[in-house]
Amino acid sequence: MYPQISTTFEETLDLTEEIEFETDEEIPSDQSGRRSHRIRPSRSYIRNAKAMAATLADVKEYPDSYVFIIDLPGCKSDDIKVQVMNENLLVITAKRKREEEKEGVQYVKIERRAGKFLKKFVLPEDANKEAISAKTEDGVLTVTAQKTAPPESKKPRTIEVKVT
């Protein structure tokens, strides 16, 4: 009924990145005599996974477009990057820097997020990859992807049958 826009955590991570693994110490051989290794995801993979989980987004479908609304608090437009990769993957990245500490001032509590923001969406087939626009206002990024015109349905052609 609705075009599927992929935003699930596992799906979006697996789309463009190969998971880099680091090998831990060798685990002694099992009863079959095979040696095995403990494998864990790389730090960059974990960092991206955390950035994706912390970046909140809404997706709306209109008759003529898809609108992606992403919260990027404290990010300036120069720190935001919107890309279309592999013909159908919309990737939004941003970075928010922590304020520089001033002499004589120290934090009592830090709760606001600083660091990397990341969100990936698989664009539906009817999204026009050449007609994507983005604007930011009050810490909210709005990315609009126009839809392509639906193909004209071909009416069946009637062929006259002649009797001989």
C-alpha cells in the first residue's frame, strides 16, 4: 500500500558499510580441533550505530513528495551534509561541537549531546533523486524529495479481425 522507506536500525547500517571486525584473543580449540576467534564490531561501526540511534527523524509522504524531518540541535548549516549514495540511499550527517571551556568557568552538569549525528534512508523508487532540497530552521533539518510522475498507463489497443 505505502512505499517502504527503510529506517530500521539493522537495515540501514547494513546498506552501505561493511562491518569491520576486530579479532580478540584466540579461543582454544573446541572438541573438533578447530580454533576459533572472538569477533566484535570495530569502534567506527559502534560510533555510527550510536549516532544513528541518537538522531531522531520523522518521514511524511505527500501526494507529490517525501519529507524527512531530522532533529539536529545546535548544528549550523555548514556542519550538515546531505548526500544521495548508491542511487537510492539518502545519508544525512552532522557534527555538533562542544563549547570551548573558558578560564574560570567549569561545567557542573553536561546533558546536551555533542558529536556526530547520522541518519540513513532508502529512497522509494518513485522519489526523484535529482529533485532533493534541504533547509534548516531552529535545529530541525527538512529534506524534501519530489516524486517522479507516475508512468502513463497504456490503454489496450484493439486489433480488428478480418474474416476471409
